[in-house]
Amino acid sequence: MAGKVERIRSESGGSSAPPHLAGYRLLLAGLALALLLGILIAACVGVVPIPLRSLAQSLLGGQALNGDQHLILFTIRLPRILAAAMAGAALSVSGLLFQGLFRNPLADPYVIGSSGGALLGASFGVFILPQLSMAGFGATALLGVLGAICSISLVYMLASVNGRTPVVALLLAGFAVSTMLSYCSYFLEIMDRGYGTGMRVLSSWLHGTIAQPTWPQLAVLAAMVLVGIAASFPLTRRLNTLALGEEYAAHLGLHVQQTRIAVIVVGSLLTAAAVALGGLISFVGLIVPHMMRMILGPDHVRLLPATALAGGIFLLIADTVARTVIAPSELPVGVLTAFIGGPFFLYLLRQAKREVFA
């Protein structure tokens, strides 16, 4: 049995000395550089273009920008760019955690019902309590995050049996709760008396639109994302062990139930931050972790930083295209991620089907 465990541990990436360490570090450096270059290029692109040289001089403390350019860059464009990068990183890491927990590459950050709760909460914010505000955050973002947290808590309580939460019960409860809460939002939508204004706001949020946060709001959400990613690092080795199977993991001394709770809490925190930053953005948490797994293998220790960086790059590029492709109008970024993620999801589904029926 020990030999089998060691073999499976090796296949799951559980080794403490991963091969090709230099190449891995080079990959991380390349991703970090690509993210930095993406931020700089995205800051230059828009309805009002900003020359790269002027941008660099301004960021270094010079006065190369005129008043309008300075206002656009530091009040509108940079906060949104950073929000997109943080939302992408949060969704990708959350997806990685849930894929590791459920041992299923088709899992995503909304797999245990957060999307339905977020939609219902956002509907309350748009149609019932539009004046609600706290710490500069509007009702849609606040109640969307609260709805996501409450729905996940409800799913966990419904799935718990004698102090345990079977994976199948979590998935089924998540699907049922999310579906019911999503349809509950219809009763709030028919109360829209703003000649369709509320519906347009909710539709934009539902399809994923990166917010225009202020710097204090961005600082709060950045703290949530950083705490979530930092808390994910101790969980990576546990997920590697869990990949051996729950029985093997328990024999090796892993507290499976505690690990499951920790992953749900951290993944939910990251998902809530992403919801506050950009509404319901689909497929990012599905395709980015899987792409990194195809490149790096199944070791979650190595996957976590690469997935966070790649997620930030992916959503930053998608949001830049969304706000410029039909300028001065904008596309919801969730539309673009769906166009990219939908075919990729079908590809994963086809591969899974081949494995099952091979």
C-alpha cells in the first residue's frame, strides 16, 4: 500500500522537489512580466488614447499628461484595470480550489450555488434597496456579495449529514439552491418601475461588467483577494493529498472535513470579491485553472501562483477588448469570456466523455 501511495503521490504532484524548477520560475517571471505589460498597454488604450511614453513619465512622477488625461488615467482607467486583474486572479484561484476539492476539471467558482444567491441579492439591491450604500459600495455589489455568502452557507447546511459534507450532496444542493434563488429574482424584476432602468443595470451586472471602483474601494477588495490567495497556499498540499482519494488521504492523517470547510470558506471569499468587482463573470474560473493544469501538471503548489497570474492576464485582456472593441459603447466582459469559455467547456466535456466511455 505504501508503494501505491507513493506512486499516486508522484502522479498527483505531491513531490516536495518539483522537476524543472528553473523552467517553472521562468514561467512565473514571464507571467508576472506579461501582467505588468498588459496593465501598461491597457492603460494606454481607450476612447482617449494615452501615449506609452507619457504614461511612463507620469507614473514615474513626471507631468507628461494634460489635465484630462491625468483624470481619465488615475480616476477611471487604472482602477478598472486593476479591478479586472484582481477579479481574474480571484476567480481563477477559486476555480482551482474547487476543482481540487471536487477532483473535477469542470468545477468552477459558482459550483456550490453562489451565482443564484448573488443574483437574488443584486436584484434586491436594484429593485428594493437602491439607496443602500456602505463604505462607498452600492447596493448591487453589497447585496450581491451578501447573497452569494448566504447561498453558500445554506448549501453547506443542507449538504451536511452527521457532521460530514459528501461531495455529491454539495454539488446537488448547490445546483438546486442556485436554480431556486435565480428564479426567485423574477418576482423582484416585475417590480421594476423605472421604465426598464433597473433591468438594464441588473442585466449588465448579470453578464459581467467590471466596476469603476474608487481607490479606497479597490484597497478593500484588494485586501480580500490577497487574504484569500494567501490563505490558499496552505491548502495546496492538502489538495494534493486529497487527490489520492479521501480514504488514502485520511490514512495519511489529513482531516478531510476540515480541509473541505477551509476550501469552501477561502473559495467563497475569493468569489465574493470577484462578484463585487465585476458581477457574475463566467468561465474564467473554469478555463484558466484547467489550462495551467495542462501546462504544469496537477501539483496545486505549483499551480496556485501561476493560475493567479494567468487569471489576472486573461480577464485584463478580455476587459480591455470589451471596453474598446465598440467604443465609445462597451460590451459586458462576461460576453467575451463566454464566447471563449463555451467552446473550451465543450472540449473538456468531450474529453471527459471519451475517458468515461473508452
